[in-house]
Amino acid sequence: MITPALVKPARLYLNLESLIAYCREVYDLPVSKITIYRAVKSGSLPSMKVNGRLLFRISDVERWIEGSSEKKGDA
């Protein structure tokens, strides 16, 4: 029997390239690096920097996408 401590946790964070692939595969959204950088700069997409690389929590990405689609639906 495998103990819970030995089970690899599900991926919680995405790097920039993985985020772009995630948006295309899961949401069918063709986002670009520039779009992501602008969202980070504006504060609408939370991120953290680790060893010079941006990391994004999947739950934050989902909220960002859902928030963006709600804004477009209101217009």
C-alpha cells in the first residue's frame, strides 16, 4: 500500500509556457506572452517569481479566465 506521503501531489503551479499551453488545451484560448505580461502588470493575474521565473497558481488562472469572460459577456 502506498502511503499518502509518497504520492506526488497534483500540479499546482504553471510556468509561462505551461500557462499558454493550458489556456489553449483546456479553454481553447490563444493567449500570448504579451497578454499574460500585461495581466500580471495590471494585477489581474496573480503570479510569483521564483529563481527569475514567473509561476502561476492554476486556481488563480481559472479565476482570471472566468473574470475575463464575464467582462466580455457584459459588453
